[in-house]
Amino acid sequence: MPATMQSPPAVRDTPLGQWLRLLWGQSPLLHLASEQPFISGGGIHLPARGHWAQHRAAAAHAAAHLVYSPARFDGTALVPVARSLLALLEDARVEALAMRELPGLARLWRPLHTATPDDGNACEPLMRRLARALADPDYDDPHPWVAKGRRLFYLDEDLGLIALRTPAELRAAAMRLGHDIGQMRLPFNARGYRPAPAYRDDHRWMWDADQLEAAAPPPAPQPTPSGAQQTPDDSPPDRDGSVSVHPEWDRLIRRLRPDWCRVTERRWPPAAPAGAPGAAIDKGAQAMSRRLLTPLRALVRPLATRRRSQDGDVFVLDALVGWRIARRLPGTSDGRVYRAPPQPAARAAVCLLIDQSASSASVLSADGRSVLQVAAQSAVATALALQALGVDCAVLAFSSNGRHAVRINTVKRLGAAVDAGLGARMQSLRSAGSTRLGAALRHATASLAGLRAGARWVLLLSDGQPHDVDVHDPRYLVEDARHAVRSAAQRAVRMACLVLTSEVDAASADLATARQVFGAAGAQALADPDALPGAVRRLLDRDA
């Protein structure tokens, strides 16, 4: 309420206040002078004039927050749509708890939810439809995003058991749903958004004062000269670009759709001329590359062998004992009692694949770096370490906008040296588009499978799940990516994934999805960039 307005004194002993006291034994202060419901200082603010049923619904909802909600939520690093989704989920959670305790409240709240599929598929209508789906078990919404929100929210919908019980669980679910909104390219008007239905408060009580400002969007690309490329999505391929097609696995018909995805690969230009300020590789990446030498040395480790030889310097104890026994028995003895020298490993090749979809703009590290920035620095450090070990390496970044527009940005080609401009080229990448993972994995496999190399390895750095604007089945792209990983294994190309996420426990949904695709040992969560060497070591040792 504006400070200049004179508010009437707060009251408790009104029929509405007495009704709240009967419900939960609490008598919050009631202020009947606001334009819309909100909670402040433990009091409930309601419009001065309104229908009795609307007043009761708003008062009961606000009182449910006072009874069941924590005092504050952490809005740090949450973009506006994720923050609004977290508030929506908390609204649904407290109402579900209240209705379990007082079932008659369902008759008060549910009739006020009137959203339907006819409202459309924009961001705000979808959020209204999700709110109704979480409040009314009889409402069946056909949109996959609404169905996903319902699955995340309920442990058992028939029994009314809620899966999201803690602020951390609510935050994780809100970030997943917000990620999908970003992947669907649905704009969200944070300033004009109003929670629906109208009886719900505006959630100002949830956040500290310094968190009320919406999270700033990712920095826009720096202006470039006329004709230069600016973002991964709006620039055409350069003259060195190439177009290829790849199949895609359809889980419903259980077959590959041939030539289904169109992939455009192009060279990603440097953000600044070589030698310009900021073009050199930063010291943090150089220090990390030195720490990565030990785990990455597994790629050039001599091949262990158990072959025996008649000549050598080291006895094989079992063979020596067997030879001595055989000499006392009739027949011939095997004189190969020495260990054969190990064979040197063939030249290895690695492809670092970076997910630069829209969700990679979210903040990951404590110093405010985004997922894409952490992935970029990790890739530069890994490329430096691989070059020091004599391992050839390519660095590719990908995004998509439907199956006909999968874009691969080649930041470093196989055979090219790691130059001073690599860091600047990585910094110039921008988050945009969706994540058609299977097509990117097949493209990376094709680039390695034809090489005469020893270990051939694709390492994906990503923060989330496969998603694209023309796919609404949540399992479709996951199954396609898993098929791509299995096909790569048949061509002797190993794949692994570093999941850049703040949720590192086994219950992390992003990590669980990555392990469905890459196997239980083929995906590692990485929340702290300093833990990169340990995560790489675990991935390389999985077959040891």
C-alpha cells in the first residue's frame, strides 16, 4: 500500500476474523483497504470491498501461509519466471495441506480456478492452468508441461500426498519448470504478472527486500561491426560451414527416423583479434589445466597387457611356477615366463561438447558465473591439459530450434592448436535455443568415429535435460539421446557427461536424467568448478 494512503486500523473481532480463529486457532490482523490481497507483518491485507466468498477464499489462503509456510524463501539467482513458479508451487502446497486438515476448504478454493486449455499456451495461461491442475484433481489438462508440474508436485495424487515438502525441493521443481518455459521460448512479463486466481496474495512476504528486484538477464552480446555474427541463433553459417543430417530414435514406433535432424556446423569466430586485451587465456583456466593433467593422463596410459614372452626382464610368477611344474611332467612346457612389454597407447582424440541452450544462462557459481561461463572455462582448461598430453581435441557448442535447426559452433577443430584466442571465442558464446542432445551426440560421434585413434571420447558439459520446441513428450529426446550413446559405443566412441548443477545429490532430477542417458557411471554432477579434476577422474576410471 502506498505510504501516502491512510489505512484504517487493523481489526480482529470481525466475522471474518472469528471464522479464521475457528479454522486454525489464530487471529491475524485484518486490513481491509488494499487493492489486492497480500501479507505483511503477520497481518492479512484484503480489498475493502469484495464478495464474501472472495474475501473468505483470500483470507483462508493467506492464513494457510501463516500456518504452513516458512518465514522466508531464498530467491538468490532465481530468474523471475522461476521465482513466480516457486510461489505458485508454495500456494498449491499450503492449500493441499490445509485441505487435508480441513476438507471443506476445497469447496471454497476450487470453484475459483477457471483456467482451461482455451486460454492458450502462452506463459501466464500455462501457469494459471498449472495452478488449477494442482488444486483440482478432477481437472485434466492436456499440455505436457502442466502434466509434468503435476507429476513433480504429487507423490500420490489420489491420496493427496505431496512430493515437494521443503523449500529446497520447491526451488528445484520451480527451476525445472522454468527451464522448460525457457526452452519453449515463452516470454514472461515479470512486472505485469499477477498470481491467479485473484484471491491469492502477491507473495511479497516470501522474499527479503534485497531480493524483490527481478534477476537480471544475461548480458547481451557486445556490438559488432556490420555483417558480423552476434548470437548463435541469428547468424547464418560462414563460408566454411557444412550441413549434415542425422537419424533420430522414435521411442513410440521403436525405430530410427532416417535423415530426421538437420545439423549446421560452422566455425565460431573469435570475440577479439588475437593479442587484443582479454584475448589471452585467463590464469584460472591455466591453473586448472595443470590439475587436470593427472586424471587425463589415463587417455595416454600405455595399454596394460598380460601377454607373456620368452625374453624380458620381469618374471610372471604364475607362469614361472607353471613352467617348473611342467618340466617335471611328461610333455612340453611353456617357456614364456617373462612379462611382455606394454604396448604404447594409440593417439587419443576427444570432443568437448558444450550445451549453450537458453537455460545455460542461469547462475551456477558463488561468484555469479553462469552455467555457460563455467562450462566455457572448464572446456578451455581441459583443452590446454589435453594439448600438453599430446591428445587431439575439438571444442563444439550446440543449441537447437527444432529438428531442422540444430546448430554446432566449432570453437576449436581437431588438429588445431590451443591458441590465445580460444578463451575469447568461448567467452563470446551466448545462451540461446533448446537442447536437442541426440543430434549433437551423433554429430560428435561422426567426427571421431572415422579417426584412427586410440581412446575416442566425447565429454558433454550440460546443465539440464534434452528439450526442444517441437517435442512435448518428456521421454522422447531422453530415449533418443540414450540410443545415440549406445550407437556411439558400437563405434568405439565413449561418452560421458558433466552435469553443471547446484543439486549434486543422488535425488537431483538433472543428474538422474543424465544417468539414464549415459549410464550410472557415465554422468557426474559438478556444482563447484574447482572439483572438475575429481569429476573427470571418476568418469575416466569408470571402466577401470
